[in-house]
Amino acid sequence: MSTNSSPLGIQLPTDQELVLKVIPMPADCNANGDIFGGWVMAQVDLAGSVIPARYTQGRMATVAVNEFVFKQPVRVGDILSFFSKVSRIGRTSITVTVEVYAEHVRTQRQYIKVTEATLTYVAIDEAGQPREIPKQ
């Protein structure tokens, strides 16, 4: 895997695409000041859908969260960068990996990996049934 170094030596992927950047706000956190895991999961699902949408060229649905690992807590005001890449393309489905890196607004360009996930999306027709992914 190719990477870019930050001042602390944490590596950002260069073999994946930056598909989303977002800053969580106070409404997204629990009583301890950490961002809700469900909020992070929703953002990962959005980020994970970006590349498959190019292939499906129409409706698609998340059919599986194959793996989801919370490595570090996310705090209010962290700048989150979501990187994704395709790991498998099937007849009707696409599996992607998503890696999430956080940087504090005061110490930008010092990254920490906070989450990694693998998700599968399926192309669906208007009736919600699986359909073939168009040939590229």
C-alpha cells in the first residue's frame, strides 16, 4: 500500500480515493464527548457508496457490513477523512473497504486511523431486486 506521511508518521493511503471529509458536531456526541458509533457508521456507509455508484449507474443498497472496527474514539471538531477502494466486483454486488482518519483542527496534518470497514452494495432495480452491474 502506498502512503503519505504526516508529521507524526501516521500514514494516509495513496492507493485509495478520498471520498468524503466531514467534521462531527456536538449534536453527534454522547455524554462523554465522544462521537456516537452509529453516526460514524452512517458516514462510513455514505463514503462507501461513492465508488460503487459509478459502477451500478442506478439504484443500489447496502447489503452487508462485512467488518467494522473502531480503533480510536472520535471527538467533536475532529476533521475526518474517508478513503475508499473497491476490493471486489461481482455480477450484482460491489465490496469496498473504507478507512477513516482523524486530525484535530488545532494540529492539522497529524492523523490517526479511527475506523476501518468493509461493506457490500448490490445494484437493484425499481422493484428492489438485484440486477446486473453494467459493463464498464
